[in-house]
Amino acid sequence: MVTQILRLPRVLESCGKGRSSHYADISIGLFTKPVHIGPRTVGWPANEVQAINLRLESVRSINEIKAGMRADARQLERKGIS
């Protein structure tokens, strides 16, 4: 099985982030480090990029749900319903 390697522009496009944000994510461990595919060339395995994007999307969804629940609770408190 051949693993497709994505270069930086494709990775940024799939993540929806800029270059510096992407490398910041790598430095704090939110994204994997690139693999060397040449002396001055790096890329990321497509399956890893896809898995990371799915994980981050699920975290965003969970955070959106939690934020919505907090907002609903605040509205109920304002109305005097606990």
C-alpha cells in the first residue's frame, strides 16, 4: 500500500489554516511533524492529515455543543427557570 504524501499547500488547504498557525500547531503537539521526502522537501502522510482533521472537527463540534448548552442555561437562568 502506497501512502500519499501531501505537501504544505494541500495540508493548509485541508486544515483551513495559514502557514504560521500550522507550524504553531506542530510546535504544541496538535499536528504531527512533517516527514522528509528529500533533502529540502517535507510532507505529511495523507492518512494522518485526514485523521487529525477529523479529530479536530469533532473537538470543534463538541465545543460548539457545550457553548450552546451554556448559552441555553444562561437564558433559562434569566427567565428564572433552573
